[in-house]
Amino acid sequence: MQYTYDYPRPMVTTDCIVLHGESENFKVLLIKRKNNPYKNLWALPGGFVDMNEDLEAAALRELQEETGIIPANIKQLFTVGTPGRDPRGRTISVIYYTIFKSDMPTIIAGDDASEARWFSVNNLPGLAFDHTVVLQNGIEKILATIK
């Protein structure tokens, strides 16, 4: 059965906060966007959820496509839906995270990422979209959960 509604439908994405190290010295994995919007700016790895795809599966797929990383597990952290956060239209993002405490995984940029690199959370470049706020809020929530 097919349904139609009189309401516009927002786009749904997942973004991943991938951390390495200990809370005092976290490094975060960012990708340099290959395409517009925000071409050549750094961002959290992530992207659009396919129509028949589970949210966590979408987060894992995007993370692997853009960085080559396949974490043992990821956890859902929070959802962001501020209007105007994406110039392509109304977008709701489900934020996931994972922490690598020991070995730093090898990263390989791919798909929509021209580069992938680790940055100190205390020395970040300018970020695309609202990812500066998303990352700040995410780190606060992560620190509250691991203490």
C-alpha cells in the first residue's frame, strides 16, 4: 500500500564522530568534502540514508566509504534537526560515535571525501554545515557518558 501526504519530507543523514585516544587528548577524524556544498571544507564523515536502509547501517556504510574505517561498534548519540543547517534543503541528521582508544586505524579517503585526516579536538579547522556545533555538543555528551 502506498501513502501520500500533504507534508514535505525532510532528508535524513547520519554523521559519525570518530575519536581516537583519551578524553584529554582526543583526536577526531574529519573528511575534506570533494563536492558542493562546502567543497574543500572539512566535515564529519556521513551522508544520506538510503530508502530501505537502517540508520546504523547507513552510518557504518558512509564511514567505510569515506574513510575506509569499519569500527567494531558505533553508538547513536543524538539527533540534529535545526532548520537551515544544509543549503540543499531540510535535513535531519542522526549522530553516531565510536572511540578508538589504542591503535589508530589506517584511513583511506574515498567516495565524497578528497582527504581524511585526524585533528586534535583542541585545534580544528573550519567545518562545513553546523559540524562545529555538532562536534562540540557530541564531545560534551561523550565525555559525560564515559566518566
